[in-house]
Amino acid sequence: MHTCVNIMDRKVGVAIMKSVTKYIARLGSETMYFFAWYGRLGLFLLTSVFALLRPPYKIMPVIRQIHFIGANSLYVIVFTGLFTGMVLGLQGYYTLNKFGSIGFLGAAVAISLIRELGPVLAALMVIGRAGSAICAEVGIMRNSEQIDALECMAIDPFRYLIAPKLLAALISMPLLVCIFDVVGIFGGYLVGVHLFDVGAGAYFQGMYQNVVWQDLEMGFVKSFVFGLLMVWISSARGFYLHLERDGGFGAQGVSRTTTKAVVMASVAVLVWDYLVSAIML
Amino acid sequence: MKPEKEIVIELEDVHKSFGSQKVLDGVSLKILAGTTTVIVGASGQGKSVILKHMLGLLKPDSGQVRVFGRDLAQCNKADMRQIRSSFGVLFQNIALFDSMNVYDNVALPLRERTRSNEKQVRVAVEEKLALMGLEGQEDKFPAQLSGGMKKRVGLARALMLDPKVVFFDEPTTGLDVNKSNEIYRLFYRTQQQLNYTAVIVSHDVPKIFKLSDYVALIANSRMHGPLSPEVFQLSDNPLIRDFVLETMGPIYSSETEESLLYETF
């Protein structure tokens, strides 16, 4: 009986040891994967920036990317900006009316848009439209050996593929955010002035008096940072598709990675939104 | 092998594993300038893996890959680009840029690697497309081309900058006999014209032997050869002999074979 219990104890002990070892191995592998992935992401950005700075400079690929990331996003930006401004006008009027200060509506709409909602919402829309497309394009090129083909032709894929997208996003995003802000302010004007009884003069006068250069500066810095994040994360996930844990094979691999890229870039935008606000306030 | 010829590519005791699977187990091979070396072997034996090592797309676990005398493991990105600028590659799946038309695909190496203006690019691209019999196909996209045409576009792109070494990964896979012969004719003609060193990975035996100077077999993760095609076919090496018998069959004899063939029906 005593021996039997001893054997049982030993078996349980071995089983516990095995599961603990397995857990530690898993933890180690996850940690390695985490650091390898973020290290790769950092190197990817550095290499892309160096590729961007290295001559000869070619303007046409950048213009094509500005057309894709910027001009083609115009409709969605105008539409989103208009309704965001309109809803801000609506909610702002409701709140400010309680305090009898509807004269501040213009300022409230403009400051909310310029400092916060313009850059964030424009970035999220561009990530959904262009970021997903960039990740899928680069991912399919990786899967079908087109990136290998570029390397074998001694064409640097960072210079040829990534750098024009990066520069185009850095140029397009601030412009898109400006358009978002202007259309949003117009949306607030439509609701505040035409739907309710806020005077047009009061709407714009309040805006003129309360919006300061620092607000515009913050909006500009954010749009710049979000443009960088969008291209960086989307293209890096596509570029390293073959190093995904599930292999990134085939159409499903591309679709899974694209989803991950959109989620990761969107979360990164919200995190950096807080960080930039905290630093610049 | 004739010793006076320059060694362009040299693999020395190359080992490579993917996870627990050992693909290359001490592979050594020399590719001589101006020659055509064919690497044959059954599917999944690591033929394309050897090619990727030569191209620097894969790094060996141990051993050395030297191209033009330089160890690829010691090369930085700029060195790699310089070495690869002498390469032309026809990939197994061709790897044409599917969002570009035929013209832009073939023009890409010139546009990205030289300072040619568009006029010079047009002249060079049209010349290469004419050489490949692809006149009038400039505006088509890869998805609109047949397998044989895609291979020809891939070959035109690979030869665009008159490379010193051209790699062919299964150049005739998926093509019928006529289209395969066409690719071989183009290969022969372009090599005569440009005098490049060719490395061909293929299992199109025995047809490929006619074009080769040396044949090497990869089997059981090791390299056997390279030997001249005549010596290869008569080799005593049991693995080579098995491969030759399997792919080319024993010498035909009506007495021994036909009766057996009919008996099975």
C-alpha cells in the first residue's frame, strides 16, 4: 500500500514537472517571439527611412501613392468629416444650451476636431481604406515571391515598395486631416446655424477667438505620427507575412494578417493619440 | 572539369535544415563560368533550396556559399545588391509583378537599376520582347497570359540587363512539349548570344541533358556530380543509376518489354 502511494506521488510529481516545464518553454518562446517581432518592426522603420533618404529620388512612385492614399481617400474623409462635425454641432448645442453659452459652439466644434477627432478619425478611416490595401498588396507580393524577385534583381524592396508609401502617407495625412477639419467645421455650422439659432457671426467669432496655434500644431503632429504608424505597421505586417506564427500561407494568411495589421494600427493610433496629447499639453 | 575556367559559384559543405527536416547535408558544388549546369533530382529533394542559397535568399546553417569568390554570409546588403546585379532569375512560379503589364515588368530592371531614359527603355524592352516572340503583348497583364508566354516574359525580364549568371528554376514545369521546346530554343539562342553562365534546376530528363555541360543529382540531401551528361548517364553511382533508370527507363528492348506490356492488359 505504502509503495503504491509512493509510485502515485512520483507520477503526479513528474506530471506537474512536465506541465511546469512546458509552461516555461511556452513563456520563453512567446517572449522570444514578442521581442523578435518588435525588434523587426523597429528595424523595418529604420531601413525604410534610410531607403527614403538615399538618392536617386524618384517622384512618380510617390505621386502615384499620394493618389492612392490621399486622393482616393477624399470621399470617405469628406463624408466622415461632415457627419462628425454635424454630430458635434448637435451634441455641442444640446450641452452648451444648458449653460446658456451657445456662442461657444463654433469654438467647441473646432477645438474638438482640430485637436482630437480630426486626426484620430481620419487616421482610422485611412487605415481601414489604405492601410488594409497596403498590407494585402505587400503580403501577396511576399507570398507570390515578387519581393524575392525584386531582391534577386538587386532592387531594394524598401526603396522601391515601402519608401514611396511612407513619404506619400507623411504628405497625405496632414492634408486629409485639414480637409476633415474644414468639412467638420462646416458640418457643425450647418447644424448650429441653419438647424438651430446660433448666429453665423457668433459661430465663427468664437472659433476665431478661442482656437490657438498650439491646437493646430497638435493636430498637425498627430496627423504626421498617425500617417507614419499606418504605413509602418501595415507594410511591415505584409512584408513579414512569411514570418507569421501561422505561416501566413495563401489567401487566408493574407486576410488574417491584414486584419491583424488594421487592428494593430488602429490601437497604435489610439495609444499614440494619448501619448502625443500628454506630451504636448 | 576543366580547371582553367573561372569558378563563378561555389558551395562548400553546405548544411541546411528546416525544423527537424534536414534538406542539405554537406552539399558541395562548383559552377564554372560560361557553362550550363543542370541540377536534377526528385521533387522535394532540395533543388530550389540550393538555388535560393546561391541567390542569397537562404543562409546555410553551416558551410559556405561563395559567388565570384565572395562568401555570401559575410556580405552586407550593398554587397549583395552588387553581386545580384550580375544575376538573372527565372523563378519556378515566374514571380511576374501581377499589377504591372508585360512592358512594365520587362522594363523594371532598366528603370530601377540604370539611368536610362524612357526612350532607351522602350528600345531595349521592344528588342527583348521581339527576341522572345512577344511583340504586341506589351499591354497585357500576367493574368491574361498563357503559361508559356509568362515564362517568356520572365526570361525577357531576367535577361534585360545582360546578366553574367542566369538561374532557371524548373523552366518548363507545367508546359506542354511544344512550349517546353520553345523555352529551350530561346535559352539556347540567348546563351549563344549573351554567353551567360546558366544554372538550371529541372526534372525534364533527358531533354535537359542536351543543353547541359554538367549534370548534378541531389538525392538523400547530398550532391552527386557534377558530371558531363554522357558520364552521368553511364555512372556507377547507384543513386545516379537509379535516377537515370527511373527517369529515362532502361534501353528499349521489344522482346523483353512489349510482351510484358501487353500481358498486363
